[in-house]
Amino acid sequence: MTREAFHKALKDLEKEVLDLGEMVKKAIRESVRALKERDLKRSEEIIKEDLNINNKRFEIEERCLSLIATQQPMAGDLRVIAAVLSIITDLERMGDHAEGIAKISLMIGKDPLVKPLIDVPRMAEKAISMLDRSLKAFIERDVKGARDLCAEDDEVDALYDQIYRELIVLMIENPKIIKGATYLLWVAHNLERIADRVTNIAERTVFMVTGRMEEINVSKY
């Protein structure tokens, strides 16, 4: 493989990462929408579609390993491939969290939600926005953008804490809804973990560009 062909292969890898990111963003958004609208059929579809996310991750991983084995990349090129391997792992796990939300929706079944979903969709949109911008920072080698994203994780944590407090109060006031409230706590926790994984992507971008491993996501919560 010529140097030019190798660099094209790296660019193709980055495009595949963006494609995987789009699949994950859709899964997150749809899982919360299906929960809110009590669309059990769509929740079942999201669970099945998670296999596509898994397969996409494995496909990209195989391409990365092939490039390492056949091209023996050094320095900056190797950091790009290492970043891709790390990022697709986090993306696949985000897909698992979205699948988890869909499974919770099925566990709730035909029962009504114990409270209207207001902050949960806000958490989801915030996490999706962070994910979108983290991948943009990765593609553009934007260290400042990546660093700034890590600070936003506190906003998601704050929403999670708010949901937690509200649901605890509801459970104390009416023990009969403990089961349903616990399900919504699990949903919020999945979204909080998605945002945490977004910061992993941002940290990996900083490493890819600078060559320095840093833990940027130091939460105030």
C-alpha cells in the first residue's frame, strides 16, 4: 500500500466512525422517544438493531487491526488508529445503553409512566449534542473543542441528580410507584453513562493530537 493509499484508508476509517456515531445517535433518540410515547414495537426494534451497531464496531476494528498488521504505522498515524479503536468501543457501549432504555420500556410494558418525561428527553438531547460535537472535534483535530465538551458533562450530571431527587420524593409519597420510579432511574442512569462515554471520546481526541494521556473529565458532582 502506498503512503497515499494508507492515508486514504485512515480517512475512510474516520468516515466509518462517523457512520457508527449516526447509528448510535439514532438509537439513543429513538429509545427515549419510544419510552415517552410507550411505543413498545419500536422498543423491540431498537433492541434488534443493536446488533447492527455491534457488527459495525467489529467491522471497523478488523480494518484497524489489518492496517496495524500490514502497514506498521508509527507516531501520529498509530495514534489515529488507537483513537479509532477506543472511540468505536465507547460508541458500541453507548448503543448498549440505548438498548438498555428500550429494554426498560418493555419492562414497564403497558403501564403508564409514573411521571411525565421532561428532564429525561433533555438529558438525551444534551448527550446526543455532546456526542455529535465530540465526533466533530475528533475529525477536525479540535483539542479546545474536545476539552470544552468535558466540562459539559456536569450539566448532564445535574439533570440526573434532579431526576433522582424528584423520583425519590415521589417514591416516599407513594410507595406503590417504587417499581415504576426505579425503572425511570435506570433510564436516567443509562443517559448519564452515555455522556460519560462522550467525554472518553474527547479525551482520546486530545491524546491523538497531542500525544499526551489526560483525564479531563473531572466532575464536580
